[in-house]
Amino acid sequence: MMEQYYEIKKQYPDAFLFYRVGDFYELFEDDAVKGAQILELTLTHRSNKTENPVPMAGVPHQAVDSYVNTLVEKGYKVALCEQLEDPKKAKGMVKRGIIQLVTPGTMMAEGPTEAKESNYLTSVVTSKAGFGLAYSDLSTGEIYATHLKDFAAVSNELLSLRTREVVYNGPLTAENQDFLYKANITVSEPTPLSGEHAEISYVEQSLHNQLEKLATEQLVGYLLSTQKRSLAHLQVAQSYEVSQYLQMSHVVQNNLELVASAKTGKKMGSLFWVIDKTHTAMGARLLKQWLARPLLSVEAINHRQDMVQALLDGYFTRENVIDALKGVYDLERLTGRIAFGNVNARELLQLSRSLHAVPVILDALMQSDSPDLKNFAQEIDPLKGVAELISTTLVKDPPILTTEGGLIQDGVDQQLDRYRDAMNNGKKWLAQMQAEEREKTGIDNLKVGYNKVFGYYLQVSNGNKDKVPLDRYTRKQTLTNAERYITPELKEHENLIMEAQTRSTDLEYDLFVKLRDEVKKYIPALQKLGNQLAALDVYTGFTTVAEQNNYCRPSFHTDSQDIKVIAGRHPVVEKVMTAGSYIPNDVKMDEQTNVYLITGPNMSGKSTYMRQMALIAVMAQVGCFVPADQADLPIFDQIFTRIGAADDLISGQSTFMVEMSEANEALQYATKRSLVLFDEIGRGTATYDGMALAGAIVKYLHDKVGAKTLFATHYHELTSMDQTLAHLKNIHVGATEENGKLIFLHKILPGPADQSYGIHVAQLAGLPHKVLREATKLLKRLEAQGASELGPASQQLDLFTAEAAPAPAEEVSEEISPAKQDVLDQISNLYLADKTPLEVMQLVADWQDDLKDDKQ
């Protein structure tokens, strides 16, 4: 057996080999040592009496899926080695072979948390002409292919797809290997296939680009070699160009938090969290795909909007459709399980129930007044025959296992009915025999029983043993308080019953497989239906969110890049705030305005204002209504962002390097049709360096790029650029000061902010009073001296020494020192109503300390 194990292991050196032995899957050697640690298994040893005992760990075959999933989630591969013949009938060693190789990109998780997630396996081929890339979700059979010019574009696609595994055909540079390792992407080698394969020729039939063909062939070849079965559910590959959609790098998608919160990585706090009102898992997955690839075609966007508008206008139609969709299961993944051959009877009934809901949906759509909804309904094939075939073949509540009978209805197969009749009659005979034997022997508690070890038996309590007719009864088993016997007559009927039961179970399984294979013929039609219902699910979700949140239908123009958003809101921020508390803002950028230079204090809403513009653009080009009173928009070709400060751990870059890299992306690739959001460019370096870079970037965007740009900054010196840049306009987020307290207005106003309010924000954050007072003193000195008079860094440091020069005489009275003046200012600005007596006492003590220090 170990020779057989080692021979199989040689073929899969990079995978954990789960080797079937009886009711367990065993791990040996290094797999056992490592697997026991990861899976928290007991590590034992085989051949303990030898000098080199073999490490061993095992898992029950019924629970193997959870152990495999754990390993694959951590990026490992698992080879499942199964017994290929019945051990009872085998002569010599039981034949074994690999039935499936489970990898990160081919794992088909079935839990509710994974239902809305796609798990992509990606294939990449490289040549002098560039890169071919194809990806697939094995559970649904969808396949997409494209070609890209460089590895940077490839890496962006891999990260955007959140792919778990890439099949790569060429050598990787150390830098690229490092990137894939840090991105937690498993790299696999292509698996060569010999001969023709129908799946490959079918899948690539619509592809014309050679690189896309090669990548797709490599992808399907890897799937066939790892899954070791026919993959009838693989769909015809769809070719796409990245430039066919609104382009957003994975960084931009993360910054805008389209499908996950940047902080938690969870759905909550993302745009998807707000607008996902779908009722099916396949609808939720499709919505994610739409968010990643907003449209550029006004005609296609208008079609989606027309569907949403029709459902919005037809309340009863929408509600009837939604009620029916709630009964629709995941058709896309059910068809995958049918093709795989691991679908069970309950799942086939889920398919049948889903198909029975389709006529209800079609009826609701056809009764609508909307030609768009009627046209949509006419394209749908309800596949009534498939639904009826399943529902008339299977019992209403079948067991999960398909090999133990109890699946098929009476009347489906005559032979099965005969077997069942024999079993029922046999059981009646047993009941009759029990009654007769009680009467013959006088043993009132005699009973006929059954177990898998001894079959049928007659059980007599110890108190009645002397009444047993030993000339007819043969003792079979002794229990603590009873004896079990058999008779030739009983064994004869047992054989009849057991034969009928075995044949019945085998026949039921054969009938189930026949049903599964018949449904398998309809996989392409089922997949098409699944796509149509998923789209309808997304449309109803868009309608629900538009109605609940008071969103408007955006309009588009292609003759200019003018933006007109009236009372726009950030969809996520608005949702987490109390009703009516969000303050909306306009964005009006005509042909005379390409750059908004936004100033204002921290926490006032500059980033929110910029993000809401980007999210409104994404939602509009996805076909969703948007959070605004009115929105008239251009079609954006790309969105670039630089929002927030963070190191890029995958690339090993510092915050400032990331900042400059993201800025460079926009400067290099943005067009007049792009949208650029820059937040606090230049903060990662020295003040003058940062200010100079920020100013130069603004000028370049204004003069050379011409994209609509929202540029938020704390460098007030930049606000004077509106005097030399004709298409730049200053705006600011309003804030006011009352009784020494900073109040954010969250309202966008024309012109630059009058000050940054940095110390006020620090006060809100709860910094110690002494720190705030010292900062106020230094600020006054800086303002008094003027930035141009500060001189070199060595002179600037004098500001922070004990010998620092006082402010000019005209700023402070000769009779009152700066420290005393500061205390007076604090007293005059103090708002006593929000202070406790203890806080007032603490303030007075602080002032005393300051005045004492001033005397010294």
C-alpha cells in the first residue's frame, strides 16, 4: 500500500495527498506532519516497530470537505485519492487514483457567506506581443478573456478580480514573484493535455485574438486536468477589452470602497452594501461584476435605466417579481453541480422550484404596461419540461444521500414498484410471523428485529428461554437480558426482502443518474435563464434602493464634459447618518471649470464631497439611479484617485511613494474625459516640497490633461492659482467659530477657506491644553513673521527654543506679555455653559501655571 502511495505522491509533489483507506482519508510523511499542525489533527505513526516509523494523520471521509476547504483557503492544493473498486471484490491491492485536485482557484465553496462571492481561477500567457489573460469561476462555468500590454496591467486585473490562483506559462521575474506572493496568489504551472478536447474547442469558438485563445486553452486544460471529469457547464468564452468599460484600477476601487470597506474588508460600509437589494446569490454576484465594470455606452446604460424606471413605475409588477425571485435558487451554481455529477436530489428539487417560479415572473412582466419589461419577458424560456420532469420523478422530501434509496416516486418505474411491493409484503409477512410465533410458543414479548450484522432475528427475553422450541430455533446472539434466534424460514424471507431492498436501492440510484443526465442536456439553456434572472434581480434591487433613498435618474450628454449635480449626497455616509441630517452639495463644472481647488478644515467633508462625485459617476454608468435631486453627467472613461495616506505593503512602498505613484497614473493616462480626485497631495514630504509638487500637479492637470479634477488641499498658498489658471475655481467647505468652538457646516461654498482651523480640530480630538496653547503661540509667531521671512531651516528652529524672539511690538501690547495676552484670549473665548465646575477649576490652574512660567 505504501508503494502505491509513494507512486501517486510523485505525481503531485506540491499538493497534500488525501489517500483513502476504508472510512478514512490518510495523510503520510511530511503531509501528515504539516497537515496535523494546520488542521489540528492527532499525529500518529505507522510501522512503529521499525527504525523509521511513518508519520500518519487521518480524517473521516464524511467530513473531508471541511478539512480540504481549510487547507485550500490557506493557499494549498489537495489531491483526493479514492478507492476505484469495491475492496470486497478486489483481488490483491485495491486500485486507487486521483479523482480531483482541489486548488485555491477551483474550490467550489457552498456556504451562505460564499454564495455572493465569485472565486476566479486566472490563466496568463506571455509572449513578445504582450499578455493573454483568461479567467473563470468553475462553479458557474463563466469564462472571460482579454489581452494586455504589460505585467502592470496583468497585476491590476489579478487584484481587481481578487483571483486566488494564476496559471502562468512563462518565467517570472523576482519582482513579479514577490508581487504574487504578497498578494497571496497561488502560482501554478500549466498542465499539458494530449489529444482533442471538446470543451476547449467549444469554449474558444468566439475568440479571435491569438493570445486570448492561448490563455483560454491553458485555463480549460488546467481545469480538465485538475477536475478529471467532463465539464459540460463551461460557457463560451467572452472576449473583452479593458477600455470597453469605465477604467478603475484596483487601488481606485478600494479607495472608493465599491464592494468592501477599506478599513475592515467587509461588505458593510461599501457602496455594494447600500445598493445590494438583490434576492438571489447570482444577482448579487452580477451586481459586483457591474460595479467593477461600469459601461461607456449611453445606449446600454439607458437600457438598464429604462428597466429600472419601468419597475419603479409599476409597483405591483415589481412586487410580484420580487416575491417570485425570493423562491429562485442559485441556478448558475446548481448547473455547475449538475455538470460535475455531485448534485443531490434536494438540489434538483431546488432547481425545479426555481423553474416553477419563472412563469409567475413572466406573467407579472407581460401584464405590465412597459414594452421594455414585455420584451425582456419574451426573451425568457421557462423550461417547463425540466421542472415537470424533476417534480414528477423525485419525492417531495428526499434524503441528502443519493445511494441509499428513498428518492423516486411510486409509479415512475414498474420494476421499482415491484421491488417495493416485495419489500412491503415481506414486512407484512414478518409481522404475521411474529404474531404466529407468539401464539405457538406462548411467549407474549417475542419480537422480530433487524440489524446490519445479523440481519433479521427472533428475540426472546431470558425469562422465557425455557419456552423456546430448540428444534426449530437456532441461537444466534446472547445479550445481557435476552437471546436472539433464527429459523430457516426467517432466513429465506430475509434473503427475498434484502434482495428486493438492494436491487431497489441500486435501481433508484440508476433512475436518479438518468434524471440528472437528462437535466444535464439543458445546461446552456439553464445558464442563459440564470443570467436573465440575475439581471432582473439587479434591476429590482436598483428600483428598491432608488425608491427607499429618493434617488434620481441621471441623464447623459456626449458633446461636452460638463457636470451638473444638484444636491448630491454620498450614498454610504447618508445611510449611516440619522434621517435628514446629511447636508447635500452641488457639483457644477462647465466648460470654463476643469479644476475645483477645495480648501477647508479636516473632518469638514472635503473627502466625502469628492468621493460622492465619483460614486455618483460609477452608479450612473452602472445603470443605477443616483443620490441627488438632479444629475446631468458626461460619460467618464477613467477615474483616478489619491485619497488617504497608507503604505502599499504589496509593493513595499512608503506612503509618499504611493502618493506620487498614484498621482503619476493620473498625469500619464488621464484624458479630457476622465475624472480625477486628489486629496492632500504633498503631505508626505517637507512643507515646501509638498506645496511645490501640489502646485505643479494642479497646473499640469489644468494645462495639459484637461480632466475634471477635484483637488483638496491644506496649502492655502495654492488658492492664488485661480488668478493665473483660467479654468480653476476655488471652493471651500464652510466652518464657523462660535464661543471658541469650531462648527462644521459641511456645505460647499465659493472661494477659498479663510483658515485651516487645524488647532481647533486638535482641540476637538482632545489634545492637552498645554499642547494647544503652545501650538497657538507658535502659529502666531509664524503668521507674524510670514513664511517668506522664516529663512533657512536652522533659523526656523529658533521658533522652538526658549530664546525665541517675541512677536513684533505692534502685535502685542508693551505692557502685556505674549503669555498673559494668550491667557486673556482664552478667557474671552471661553464658553462656560459647556464646562463643568471641575473643568473650570482645571483651566484656572493651567492659567496660573502659565502666568508663573511667564514671570520666570
